[in-house]
Amino acid sequence: MSAGPTDAHLLERAPFLLRDWLTHALPEPLRWFANTLIAIAAILAIFGTLFALLTLVERKVLGRVQNRPGPNRTGWFGILQPVADGIKMLTKEDIVPRAADPLLHFLAPVALLGFSVLTFAVIPYGRDLVAVRLDAGVLYFFAAGSATELSIFMAGWSSNNKYALVAAMRALAQLISYELPLLLSAVPVVLAAGTLSAPDIVESQGGFTWGFVPHWHVFTPWGAAAFLVFFISALSESNRSPFDLPEAESELIAGHLTEYSGFKYALFFMAEYFGMCSLCGMAVTLFLGGWQAPLAALEFIPSYAWFALKLCALLLVFIWIRATLPRLRMDQLTRFAWKFLVPLALVNLAASAFWSLSFGWAGPMQALRWAIGIALAVGPFVLLGRRLGAGIGPRTYRYA
Amino acid sequence: MSAALAIVALATLGSAAAAMLGRSLLRSIFMLAVSWAGVAAFYMWAGAQFVAFAQVLIYLGAISMVALFAVLLTRQSRDEASPPPAALRRAILAVVAAAGVAAVLLWAVAHSPLAVSGSLAPATSVRQLGFDLMGRHAAALLVVGVLLTIALLGAVVLAADGAQERPGDEP
Amino acid sequence: MLGTGLLQGLAVTARNFLGSFYDRRRFVTTQYPEQRTALPEAYRNFPFLVCESADDPMGTLRCVACQICEKECPPQCIYIEKSKDKKPDANGKPQIYPAVFDIDTAVCMSCQICVEVCPFDAIKMDQVFELAATDRFGALLMDRHALAKPNSYFQSIHPTEAGEVDSRLLAARLAAEEKARTAAAAKAAPKPAAPKPPAAPSAEAPKPSPPLA
Amino acid sequence: MNPSGLPPLASLPGPQIRAVHDELHGDLLELSMGPHHPSTHGVFRMVVTLDGETVVKLKPVFGYLHRNHEKIAEGASYLGSMPYTDRLDYLCSMTNNWSYALAVERLAGQAVSERAEYVRVILAELTRLLNHTCLAGFLLQDGGASGTPLMYAFREREKILDLFESLSGSRMMCNYQRFGGCRADPSPAWLDSARALVDGYGRFLDEYEALLTGNEILMARTQGIGRLSPQLAVSAGVTGPMLRAAGVGYDIRKVDGYGFYPRFTFRVPIGADGDTYDRYMVRILEMRESIGILRQALRDIPAGPILDPKAKQRGLRPKAGEVYSRIEGPKGEIGFFLISDGGPNPYRYRVRPPSLINLTILEDMCLGQSIADSVVILGSVDIVLGEVDR
Amino acid sequence: MNALQLCLAFSSLLFAVGLAGALARSNAIIVLLGLELMLNAANINFIAFWRFSPSSAPATGVIFVLFSIAVAAAEAAVGMALVIAIYRHQKTIRLPDATDLKG
């Protein structure tokens, strides 16, 4: 973590001031170590709290969507529900099936949680507010994320349960399939920003056209398409509805979590929410301008608040989608990835290349640029969608 | 500096050896994943960040997955229970051969006049790497791209072979 | 275009999410222990025995232990033992009474057939549903003391039905009195009139209840 | 029913894939789903043999909820069996009651009052709304929607159950029909609230369809899945919406014209493909027709006695004879077969449970589909274990 | 021994382990993974020489390793596909048993 901006106002510098106040007494080599520790602790604390709140908010929102109040008995508006859940999880018996592989059964949730925490390291939460400034931050993010698949497979296989095994197979196929579009949809952003470093990608989205249209990538045709692909892949990578196949409770009970209980189950739960948060954070970073304010006039609000706001908005959309959509089937899921998302991402790569090449076009050529850009984004979507949706559609019925 | 290298090397070698010795195929693959992660750690130690991330992404994220898939599709999660005498003889021969190779290599390493520069090579920035890949090594990059595409197609054709007679086997 | 159906669905859930904050037709939850829905009058749960007076429930039970309900009860959850002696009922007329009247509410399926077949309007359906107990043998087996509830209670939970029953019983009693009076008058004119009937309606005239044969 | 135009049974294609167990490698995975499983709709068990995710063999196992209903009824009085029929298909006690009452009425030669016939139609159609609404919710739950369609379905179902409760005293175990009529007379206020409910139901259906019918995921999950050929459906004795979804326009309300159904105009939707989507859509369309029937019945209901006071309920001893009554229940043909030997209880009592008979072809529909589909197919059969096992 | 030699020793040992696995085991998947280990050992050498040798061109070692990883990925994909194809035809992936070329 760097020293922090010096020209920004107090609120913006608050995290750094707090940190420096905590560590100013320490000698120099120790201070660096303490700063790192504080960064880790802050990330864990903030996202731990967010996880707790998110479970509550998810249940509340699901409840409201389903016209019921959701948890409201523990504390004021059910605010203590996560605490109650936590106590329940911790006091439950930890059951390991006799036929299970105890070592892997134990390692799976730990590894999953470890990898999902690792992904938080490179996300810029605010101006200069990033735990590790890596030159290849985006690559690091995907590398750490890809290792989570291994943990889910470990969980499914080590449980020695048929449901878990089927779930493990599904998890493998699903995560492999969606890793590719996830990566491919991030490539155009890297192309446009010319860097793999997450803070630099956010920096590159600063500024406004006509003073009110921010230069976020999502506001370009290719950016919107890439954001869509990234978002869908993120849904799938984080095992969220409608892609929650590994734990499809209607056929596989709880999938790879079938044989998990108590604290290990809680770890899995936590890791999944962490994964969701980090993917949303990356989506915000890549496409939604990271910590940049949407309007120049709103820049007095500290950058990390903007990041939090965008992150929460994306998380809410995740919950909203979960409340609405039924689940896909395994073959449809993989077909959707390989026949829709991957080609879309590839075409989009070309679209973003065109967008970079036509950077200098002006006047009427600018309109042409937009037209071609939109055509390159929407056209494949419509065409591929039509192919994908061939054979299904509304029907008319006759009466006897 | 060297201590970190020793730890990484020991972990990598240990897990690799465990993977090669293990009876359970899946455990072997998990051990190999650890070993590959160790190699990635070595790259980190050597200042090749980008390669380290690529190693994790490709080996942990893809190759181990493919291996797991192969294990599951061929239903071989438990390997042969007791090796037949022929296999045992072969194993002994293999270990002897490998030990021989290692001895020769180690001897060569120890006795070659390997010069070490005083200053380490500067850590390459991703930007520099990109320019290199697209500039000096563009042709090689193209070849690798073609190779990967052909390999992918070949793998699909090979794995999908006979899919008609056995529906549902193809993930 | 692909996805329009999904967007439509998302719109529906969004509408429901917002609607749950202001629209009572959508947000239908009743917070049970604090709030309660009004039970409809027809609501039935487990049977109880009607008695005339809350002060002396055992003395004023309408039940005469005829055991029809015991025979008709589909899951056979009623157990009745007739008394050996006769006890004066509310009218002062000696009647057999149930020495034992047990209903096993763990077995009862709340079908109301005992109520329909009772010729004396002596057993009715209760509306108490919070019967959870920690002892599944003793606490759910209700004896006649637990089952007896006064007519005023019946009036309060099923006013319409109770009104019908009361007017029917009143009519029956008046008819019986009339009959007794004419009989008495015909028998012995100089004798004084029959003693004043007690305040509570009598159950002395067994009369099939109208809805069921 | 004349299955004219349908090829004979011998030409039917058998199940396409059979399990071939590979002794050496155990290629196939045998999965015992149930009796405790989130989506087997009760204590039902499917022993599924999987090749990858494809079902190659499916053995339904039931009987975990067997309560000896038929034998108990043979020892009980005719009236005493009425509350037990509530517990067959516990979502549709009103239609179960009606079918049983119809059987006893025919056995005893008991006429039914006109008002009671109207009330029976109203209640049967409300039951159909209730059942189909729930089914759509359950189906989507099996398809992986996290509860939302089910909760909407239950929200509307509660309104119908409230009506049932205020009429019969119980929400699900109504025990409402009697031989020769109904137990309680619906008040004008009750009829008004029923009208209000029926008027609002179309709006709910519109919203429900906006949520589900056009949903691409639902269509992808259900179209072409679990096809049931009309030949197989007819020869297996499948009835109800499943049969109509397979393309056979067979509705007992039209065929038998029992009750006052001939007085109402309504249409019978039929599907073309016989897949899960058709089974879902036929039920949605049937609900719209039910709303039409309810409008007509609630408009035309006459005044009069609901139950003939002379109709004998207790101690009924019908003449010796046998009778089979059937009505179009929400799940299919719910029938009762009674033999009387002149005694106070039936000599033989037999239920024709639509759930069970529709369930018998589960394997044929599931073979070659994936495990996730088989769950949805089971959901689209619409079973209630209380009726399957009796 | 200097740091470069340490790295090379590490790489040699890893290579030997991979070689032993590839030679000793009869399971095709393990053999393939042993080959991967040997490739990794080679990559370690590249990085070590790039890092420590006095006259390395900038980034050449890194780029070579990147290509090597890509080739390894292709090899793994084709290899595993072959294993699956062999299993399909001969119902075994034990190399001593899978001697037929004809499917």
C-alpha cells in the first residue's frame, strides 16, 4: 500500500491517516510489515462484515421479492440473524463421513476460502487503496480464482458421496467452461487500458465526455457487451443462480456440500460469498470505473464510498437474479458458455480492437464509429442468441 | 533468500514425489497441484511474477482440471491395488534410472563453471513482456497460437470419438 | 431476442419487491404470535362437550353418554363409559351421564362427524389450536373435565350455530312444557301447575338435529 | 374414450435405452433419490441409474406413505370414509369428496339439490385453480427457481384456502360434501368474496405468466423434455392434464358431463408435443378456463336448499350393488369403486388414484434425459404421495 | 554452491522425480503428469538462467517459459484426450495392457 494521496481532502485520506496513526510509533522495517498486516486485517474485517450483512440482505431481499418479511426475529429487523447463524454453525457437530478422505475433506473449505481471500489483494478499493500493487494484477486475480475449482472438486470427491461426486463433475465442467469467457471478456479492457494492473485500469477510466458521461468502459459498445459476458460468467463462476448447478438442491441435495456441516460448511458459505464479492469488485474495476465518481460534481464523496456503492449494487443484482430465474441444465450451461459467451467474447475482442483503432475519428466519422461499434456488439448477440434459442419458443395451443 | 528457495524446493519435490508414489490417482493429482504451485512460488521468488501467475492459471486452473476429468471419465480413481511383480521390477529399474540421471545432472551442475552475475536481471514489466511478445517473438506467438488451436481441435476430436455409441460420456 | 423473457421476469420480481412495501395484497404475512388472523366462524379444530353452566360443568353436561359419536368417529378417538347411576340433569330429570369421556386429540382428525351425528347438541367443535404439549400421552388425551365448556363459550365462538341450537332447544323445551302442561291439566285439573322449569334449556327431549338424519 | 387414429399398442416404441452394467468398471452410477430428498414431493424414492448425467434406468419406489385407506374404509360407515378421502390428495379434498359422494349417491339413488350441484362445481374449479397454481410453483421449484414462483403460488392459494376454511371450517381437510348435497350453505357474503377472488385471479395469472411462460430458461428446461406419446398415455391409463398435454382431448367434464358441467361453456386445451412445457402450459390454460366456469357458476347459482334434509347420512345401508364414479379432478380421473352388500359399510372400496396411474410412466418419460430433467418431469406429473400410496 | 546452482539442483531433482514417475507407473494419466513435471523442471532452468546469468537478453527466459507452458497445456489436452480415447476402446488406461493400436 502506498503512502496515500496527499492532495485529497480528509475523508479521502481517512484510511491512510488511520493506518499511519496506528503504526507511526514503529521503526521503519516493522512499519512496512505492520502496514501489510493492517491491510490484510482491514480486508478480512470489511469483507467479513459484508459477508454477514450480505447473507442477511439476501434473505431479506429474497423475502421481499417473495412477499414475505424475511428474517425479522433476531434483533432489530433481524440484524442479529447472521450472528445467530454463526453461533449455530459453530456449535454444530462437524460430521466427516467414515468413507471420506478426511484430509481432503478438511482441506477443501480451507483452500477455497484461502484462494477467495487471495483475490481481494489486487482490487483497488479506492484511490491508492489497494493491498498489493501488482504489475499483472488482473492475471493474478484470475490465477487465484481459477484455483478455487480445485477446492470445489476436492470437496465433492473427498466426501465419497454420489451426489457430491456428480456435483464435483459439474463444478469442474462449469468452472472450466466459464473461466474462458471470463478471461476473454477482460481482455478488451486490458487492450483498451494498455495495462494489466488493476489500479491503472481504474485510472484509465477517469474523466468525462461533455462533463457528465464518465469514461467507464461499460459506456462503450464493446464495454457493454464485455460487461454482460463478464457478469454472466461471474454468476457462473460464483455458483449463483441460474448457474448454481454444483449445489442444485432439487436434484443433488446440496451437491458438493452434501456431507459438510458446521464450521466447514460455514467456511464454504463464506468462501462463496467472498468469491462473489471479489468477482463483483473486479467487474466494478474493469467496467464500472472502479472508485471513480459518476459525475465530476460528486467527486467530493470519497472514492472508496463509490466503490462500495457500485459493489453493493452489483451484489444486489446478483440477489435479484437469484430471486427470479430457474436453473439451467448441465449441457445447456456448457453449451451456453461455448456456443454463446465465448464467440461473443471473441467477436467483442475484435470490436474493441476496432474501437481502439478508430480512436481518432471525428465528426460524422464518430457517429459511424458508434454505429459500427454497436453493430459489432449487438449483432453477434442477436445472431448467436437466435441460434442458441433455436427450437424453443412460446407456443400456441388448440382446444378440443 | 536461499532459505526461501530451499523451503519452496523441498515442498515442491516432496509433493511431487508423493504424487508419483501415491496409490490414489486423485490424491496424486492434488499433490501435483501443490507441486505446481511450488514451482509458481519459485517463479515468484525468482522475480518472474507474470510467469508465476501464468503457471497457476494454466497448471492449477486447467491442466489439473483436465487430469481430474480424465480420471473421472476413465473411472480410475483407485489405482491397481498391489503391483504385479513385473511392474515392481519396472518401478525399481525406473527409480534406478532416474537416480542415475539425477546424479549425472547434479554432478554436471556442481562442476560446471557457472558464472553468476553480480546484479540480478531486472524484473521484467508486463508492458515490456507484451512488446517483446508482439515484436521480436511475434512469429513464435503465432505458431504457438496455431499449435494451441490445433491441439484443442485434436483433443475435441479424440475425446468425442465414439460419442454416438456412448451418449452422456462427453462432458 | 434472447433474454427478453428473462427481463420480463426480472421486472415482475422487481414489482413484487417494491409492492411488498406498500401493497397489503402482495405482502400478506401475518406475524403470528403477535398478530392473529380472525378465525372464520366455521373454523373447527377439536371437539368439546357443551355444558350449561360454567360453575358446575360436570353436573350440567348435555351429553347423556348415548355413544353414537363413539361409534361414528372415523378414527375412533372417543372413549365413553356410561355411568352406573343416574344423575339429575339441568332440568332435574335423572339421566345417564358419561362417567368417562375421553378424546385423544392425537388421533382426532377434526372431521366434525361427531358433531353432526350428536342428537343432543352436546358435542361441538372448538377453535383452540394452540394445544402443543411436551407430553404426548397425557397432555393430548383430554378427559371430560378438560373437554367441558359452557354454552356461553359456544355462543362466543360459533354465534350462528349456537343461536340455531339454542332456539331449537328452546322450541323443544317449550313444546315439552306445553305437552307436560296439557298432560298435567288433563290428568289433574285441581293440582297446581308444573314446577317452574330451570333457567337453562332442558335437554330432555331427544330430537334429531335437522341437518342430519 | 375412443382412441381412434392411434396405432395399436404393439407398435409402441419401448423405452429406448436400457442399463448395461459394466461389471469391470462400473460405468453406471446408481443413485437412490429419496425417500428423503428435497424434490421427490414427499416420501417417494427414485432409484436412478445414471450414465454420466443421463438417466438409463429409473425405478420408482413408493409405499412409504401407505395408510391402508381402502381397507379402513371397508370397515367404516359410508359417512365415516368421507373425511379420509380428504387425505388422499390433500391439495384437492373438495374434488375427492365430490367423487366419493357421487359414488355413494349413485349407490343409494340419492338425488342432489340444484344449489349443491352449483356449489360443487364452484368448489371443484377453485380446487383446480389451487392445484394447478401450486403445481406450477412446485415445478419451477424443481427447476431451480429459488422459491419465488412457489411463494407467489402459495400467496394465491392461501386466498382460496381462506374461502374453503370459511365455508367448511378447515383449509385442506374440508370434509364438505355430503350424500345428496353439501354440509354447509355458502352465504351471500361468501359468494361475493369468491367472485372477488375469481375476478382478481386473472390478473395474478397474467403476472405469473409474465414471470414464467416467456422465460427462456424455463422453455429450454422444459421444451422437448419428457415427451409422452399419446399412444403410450392412452394405453397406460394416464388422465387429466398430462393426457391432454400429450394431445388427447379427453376431459371427463366433457365426456361424462357429470354434475352441471354441461350447463357451462368452457374449452379443453390440448398440447401438441406432450413434453413438460405442454404439461405446464395446459394447466395454465385450464386455469383460465376454470375462471370462466367460475364466473358462470357464481352468476347463475340458484337459491334453494343445499342438502335434502331427508337424505340419509348416518347408518346408510345402500342396496346390494356396485358403482364406479369418476370426476375430472385437477390431477386426472379421480374415481371411487364401491360394492355394497347391503350392510352399513362397503363390501369393497377402491380408489382410482390419478397420481399413481400417471406416475407409472415416469421411467418412459425420463429415459435418455438428464438427472435434472427427471426431477422436473416428476414435478410435471403432479403427484401427491397421499394419493399414490393411500 | 551459488544460487544458480541451487536452482539447477532443484530442477534436476524435479526432473528425476518426474522421470521416475513416468517410467515406473503404468497408469497413463500419471505418466502424462510425470512428463509435465519434467517440463516444469526445464522451465525452472530457463527462469534460473534468465535470472542469474550475466548476459541474458531482457525477458527472453520469461518468454521462453511462457511458450513452454502453452505447449505443455496443449500436450496435456491432447494427452488426456488420448487417454480417454484409449479407455473408450480398450477399457483400460494401464499402458502395459493398452498395446493395441487398433481400436
